Amino acid sequence: MEVHHHPKVEKKNFKEYLLEGLMIFIAVTIGFFAEKIRENISDREKEKDLMQSLIIDLKEDSTTIENQIKTSQQRQLYSDSLITIVHDKNVIENSASFYYYGRITARWLSFSNNSRSFDQMKNGGLFRVIKNDNVVKQLMAYYEYIPQIKNLEDRQVIVDNEYRKIAVQVFDPYIFNQMLNAADTIDRPKIAPLLLTTDNKTLLALAGWAHYSISNRFATTEAEKKLLAKGEELITLVKKEYHLK
């Protein structure tokens, strides 16, 4: 009967076990650091992409703000002209201009900012990839300032509504309707339309609310100028820190 002999297994000594363990540890450690390096490279790419996107958003905001400041200042001048006509007591002689200024005074104007990149950072937990603390600080300062403009706009709504309550007593709505064109802008009447009333007390109330409109629009414009400056400073900083054009 043939006897099978099991091969003799050579036992490893302690040093060999230690070496194998060390090699496994080194392999795991290298893998860990390699993964960290890959994550870091990915985060830096995300960070730069976010900054490029942020600049686009800020530039769009700047264009919007500049246009709104220009429009708001123009409407302040129209409201001022309305007050002057009431003060000079010549609304009948200047009824076409009075209608025009009267309709423009309560035209709605609202700032809508572009926050796509900021919302992506906030909702996607991507603030962690932004390593530049100064950029984060100025970024937060910019978006935390916007509610101040929104508050002023809410006040403007109140003022405009009070103004409109008087305006419907002064201006013929049919004429107002004719002044509104297809482009949603206001045309000056080509004739001298009649007013519903020339009562001095009513006209002074209208002018009073026109004054409050000027005052609030001025405050809003000043706030928008500050936001515009903050945006320009942030764009300059981001371009410098991330070497962007």
C-alpha cells in the first residue's frame, strides 16, 4: 500500500510575519495617500470651476445693477418733475408731462440677482473645497448684503401702493392704458389729457408720496452702488487668487 507523505510546510519566523505586515501597511498607506491626492486634485478643479462660474454670476449682477441704478435715477428725476409741476400749480398747462411723470413714478423696479454658483456651493456642500478664506469672507459679505436691497424694495412697494391710491383719483385710467405700449414701456401722451381732479389737497398728497418714492429710490440706489463695489472687489480678488482672466 502506497503511503502519501504531506509536503513539509516551512514555518515563517517572526521577522517574516513582521515584514509581510509592514508591506501590507505600506501598501494601504500609499493607497490612502494616493486617494487623498486624487481627491485634492478633484477639489482644486471644482474650486476653480466654481470661481469661474462665480465671476460670470457677478458680472451679470453688475450689468443688472448698473441698468437699475440708471433707470432708478431717471425715475427719481421724473418724480421730482411731478412735484415741481404741483408746486408751480400748472398741472393743466403741463397735463401731458404730468400724466407721463405720474405713470412713471410708480413703475415697479426689482433687483433679481444671479446666485447659481452660490446656491450650488451652499446646497451641494461645496464650500469645503474653497480653501481661500479671504474669498469666502468677501463672497459671504456680498450675498449677505443683498437682503438690505430687498428690504428697501419692500418699502418701495408700500410707498408705491400709497401713491397709487391717490393717483387713481387724479389720472384717467383710460389715458394710462393708452400710454402703455407693447414693449411694456410708457409713452408720453401726444395730446393734453384732462385730469380727474385738480384739487390742490389731492395733488399735494400725490406729490407727497412721490417725494417718499424719490427718497426710498435714492436709498436703494446707494445700497446697489455698495453691492456693485463689493461685486467688483470680489471679481478682482478671485481673478488674482485663482489666476483667472
